[in-house]
Amino acid sequence: MISKNIPALLISLIVHFAVLGAMGFYRFQIIKDLDVVAVETIIEDERLQQEFEQDVSVDTQVSESLSVQSGGTISTNIGAAAAQPAAQTKIEQSEALKDPDIKVTAISDISLPGLGEIAVDLGEGEVSGEVGARVEGYGAAMHRLTQEIIRMMREQPVIAVWMFDASNSLQDDRKEIRENFHKIYDELNIAKNQAESRKVRYSPLETMVCSFGSDIRKLTQKPTSEIEEIKKAIDRVEDDPSGIENPFSAISRVLDEYGKTALNSDRKLMIIVVTDESGTDDQILEEVISKSETIRSPVYFLGREAVFGHPKARVRWKDPEPPNLTHWVSIDRGPETAFPECLQYTGFGDRWDSQSSGFGPYGQVRLAKKSGGIFFMLSGEEQDLAGRLAWTDRKFDDLAMKEYEPLLLARRDYEQSRKSSEFRDTLWQVIVMLNPNLDKQLNIKRWGYSIEPAEFDAQGKEQFDKTLRAMSRVSAALKEVERIAPMRAEEREPRWRAAYDLLYAQLMSYRVRQFQFLLALDQHSRLRPKLKDPKSNEWYFEHTQKLLEPDEEQIRRTKVDMTELNSQREQALALYDVVIKEHPGTPWAVRASAEKRWGFGITFEERFWDPRYYDEAYRNKRIPKF
């Protein structure tokens, strides 16, 4: 029987061997002929886990049903194409920069949950902190906080400690919170009734209210569940005249006082901080994080966006007493990263803008993330926010911004990571070198120039010499930036590529503006323009679109003519366009677009300016601390 089947078996074996042989040969040919490709990983060890940002819609009505949203998800970054740097030309080679004796008179896989998953209550132990939940107002934040409280109350009783920033700038916010506070407790009553009807465990909630500034103040003497008592406590928040905000010290005190008690009594401690500033004491951030993790106490923030790459913002305050002067006061509001990743310099001094970064302040967001809380980012308009770009769109495209999330490492780890990259470390050294808060000589006088010609010349000579020095430092920085240009394509983080692109464009444009300032000083000194308004008492300079054309004497001395100036400006504009194209929908693109609009020329204008603005004693007496 077997012998009869031998031919069939042989034929089958021959056919199979032929097919397998052909397949083997086909695979060999694919491997042999495959084009060589370079694969660049976008996964970096130091970015193990990130959380997505989500919008929380405006909702001022009490919900009739409740749902719980889970915490963060894991994501990766997507790279962006590199841009070729523009060539440096010769303003920096001008003889004006080499002649210290020039006088003014001469010039001389993203994995986001679906709608079904987002409403699933994962339980307390499964939820990690979120880097940002954007909300349009406190009502929406209150609803989400209700969900967080209910999630915890399913496990154990909760002590919620509300901590209000006692600064002058938060007065209106405290009023809005008080008006929305009932929302939490009304919704909790709904949840309690639902739990009782389903015979589900529902633990009690107690609330403490505190305020903080330079120190912490208890506004309820002990935890309470009485809503009217809580509202009255909020009304008792008084402005702290010190102007100092120490949120992390206050959080540390609360953790020390209530943390162990909560653990020993099997209660959950949650802390909710309401503030519009980043605070002045985040040097103890890691200590507070360690305490919150030990006690397992989540910290929630209802806060504002950090200023883009800068520690300060400006708020407008009008003196209620005659002469009712308006003042622009500096407050702490950033940055969004452990250390600034963009220039603090405008070409003439410190930044004076309030541009949103699209993220919360680094210290607050890191604490919320590490403790298991949430940073609620209130992205609505602020009436008193002042400074350039304060009123630009503060809500960026979330998908675009996902690639640009800050590294929320501890500062020491962040610094080590930055130092390990020559590209990043060089950018940081440029930022430090051109920091006008560290090098005061980089601050050029913008206003307050005398209407008396002789005094104007003396002021102008001093500013002229400072500007020459500033130009030489900008040129030195440009050489460093152009030296690392080949490294840009190897940089994995979109944030750092964007930082490079913007910084490069800014340096090119600042050099043109500084040179225009020298020309404007010389022209003003020679032409002695007359005041148009007899009330004017000073000159100041501002940007203009039109470039000031050097005369023959200036061209002879500087070797820079109008052709050269236009060429420099076009290169700077092209570099700004690179930022806008490569990083659309981000703060870098917003900044690049704004600086293009500001113009490259410089002109002197006249105005009346109340002398009391320059009176330090008056300012200290009248302007409150924010």
C-alpha cells in the first residue's frame, strides 16, 4: 500500500521543495535589494510618560447626573523637519563696532481615550496626575473637582483643604469661586442620594479653608461640612500686603498638619490651591512632592498659564486717588519649564510681555502630576493682564502642542539632561549671556530722554556705547548659534528645535534694530527736531516698519548702506517665517509673527509723561504689592 503511494509522495516533496526554495530565494532578494534607510527614534528615555491635555467645557449649572473622567495617557513625540540657517553678513563687521570712541554727534504614538473610555471610573489607585485640564471658568473646574471628590469618597472619607492666594490680583477670582462653590456640594448631594438608592458606599466629606501669602492663615478653625460656613470663610480672605506668594510652603504646612492625621484615621487628604501666580518658593518643590507622595495626598491647582519662557507677567492697576495714574506691576507667572528655554532679551532690555506659553507654571504642574492631582488651566481672558501679547489667543491647538510639552523633570535631572546635549547647552549659554537681569549693561534706555539738547546728547552717548557692546554680544551669540546649526537636525525634542529657530531669528533681527537705534540717536542729535506739542516733556523711541536710511557720512564710517540693511532684514524675516512654518499653532509661531509686525526701524517720538512715574518714593507709597 505504501509502495503504491511513493510516486505521489515524491512528486509532493519535489513540489514543496521547489516552492520553499523559490520563497527562500524571494526573501533573499528582498533583503539584498532593500534600500538603506536611516531611522531616527522619537522615543527618549527621559520622556517615559506624559498626560494629555483636555478641555473642560463651561458649565455653570448643577449636573443632574455624574460621571468620572480618568487620568493621563502615554504618548510620544513626533519630529519636525529641520530648516537651513541663513548666512551671517556684515553689520557685525562694521567699523562702528570696533571704534569705542564714536560720539553721538558724529555717528557717527499618541494614544487618546475614546468617548466611552473617558467616562469610566478607574478608581483612585489607577489615576495619575494630569499636566493640564483647560477650563473656561471656575464653574467647569468645580464640576470636574466634584468628580474627583466622588472618586475618592467611594474608597474612604475625604478632607478637602481649599487654599486661596491672598494676593491683590486674585480678588475677582475669589468672588467668582464663592459664587460657584455651591456647585460642588449640590452635586455631592445628588451623588449621595444616588449612592443611598443603590446601597453603594458613600463616605463623608469635610472641608477646610485657608489663605496664603507670605504665611498661611486658617479661615475655618476645623474641618466642616456646612456650605454656608465655607462661603463665609472665603469672604474672610484678606489681601496680603507683603505681595509675597509662598504656595509650596503653605502646602507643606497643610501636609504636615493634616497628612498624618488623615492617614491614621483612614481618611483621604486632598489639597486644592487657587492662585494666579507661580509663587516665589518653589525651591522646596521636591520636598513638597516627596511629602505628598508619602501621604498619598493629591494636589489640585486652579491657575493660569505660565508666561512663555519668562518668569514674569504684567498686570494693570489704576490708582483710585488723583491723579489716578495707571501702573503696570510685575507678578510671578512662569516659566513653563524648569529653566527658561528662550531669550529673556528684546535687543534693548528685559522682556515686557505677558505671552501665554499654553502650559501652567512648571512647579505647580509638576506637583499636580507627581501627587496625582490636576492642574486646571483657566484660559479665559484676564481683565487686568497687561504687556505685549497679553490679548493674543491663549488657547493653542492641543494636538500641535502635544509635541511641545515641557520636560517635567526635577530641576537637577533637567539640568543634567540639558548638559548632556551640546546643542541644548549652547542655547542655554546664549540665553544666560544675553540675560539683562544678569548683565545690566544690556538694558538700553527706552524712554525718559531729555528735551534739552545737551542733556539728550549726554544720555545718548551713554546709550550709544551700551548699544555697541550689546551688538558685539549679539554677534558673538550668533556665531555660537550658527556653529551648532548642523546639530539641529539631530535634536529629538520639538521644543528645542523651536527654541533654536526662534532664538536665531531674534538675534538676526535684534542686530538690525540695534544698528537702527544708533542711526536714530545720531540723526536726532544732529537734526534737533522741535517739539510739536508744548506739553511734551520727554523723548522715547519705538519700533517702526520703515528703516532709517544712513547718510553718506554714516555709510563711510560703518561700511553699511541701505542695501546691506535691507538684506539683513530680509534674512531675519525669512528666519521668522521658518518658525511660523515649522511650528504652527504654538507660542513660538505667535512670537515670530508678532516680532515681524513690530518692525525693524527705530524712531524717536515725543510725549508728556507724569514725573511721578519716575518718583520711587511715590511708587512705593501708592502701588500695592501683588
